[in-house]
Amino acid sequence: MATIKNTNITNYCDDLNKELSGMKIRIDALRDDVKKAFGPETEVFRAHEQHLVELSNIIEWKLQILMKVCPFDWKGRDKDVESVSVNRPEKVVGPEISGGYLGG
């Protein structure tokens, strides 16, 4: 059963993920725009690229840190990832051989 507190933190995590991810995408798009406008070999592009890449990396880093406060069961970026379960391996009948040190 969901409580108001869980719903609010989930909404916060969703909003935070959406906003920061959107900022990162827009900054990466700006980098491409500057590259097209000034050319990849110009001094203007290199100066802007350095700062835009740095901003994008900082946002990614902050996003990872801030997502740590989200509930354990919050899916975040992995919402569309299907979860699967893995069955236990079958029990082997007979002598069990394990790989280990075989030297003398």
C-alpha cells in the first residue's frame, strides 16, 4: 500500500530524473549546434565544447548522486527494462567437481 510520503518521494525522483536528463540532452544538442555553426576545427567550438561537455558530465554525476535518495523499488531510468527471474541451477547427482587449485 502506497503512502503519501512514498508517493511524494517517487514523484520527486521522477521529476528530478526527467529535468536533469532533459538538461543533459539539451546541453548535448547545444554542443552539436555549436559544432555545425562554427565548424569542428575552430577555436570558438573548442572553447564551447569543453564547457558544454563539462556541464553535461557534472549533470550526469549529480543525477547519479541524487538518485541515491530514491526508494529501493524506484525504477527511474530503468522503467522500460523488463525484469526477469533466474531459476536455481539443477542439483547435480554424483561427485561434485569444483574448479580450484589442482597443483601439488
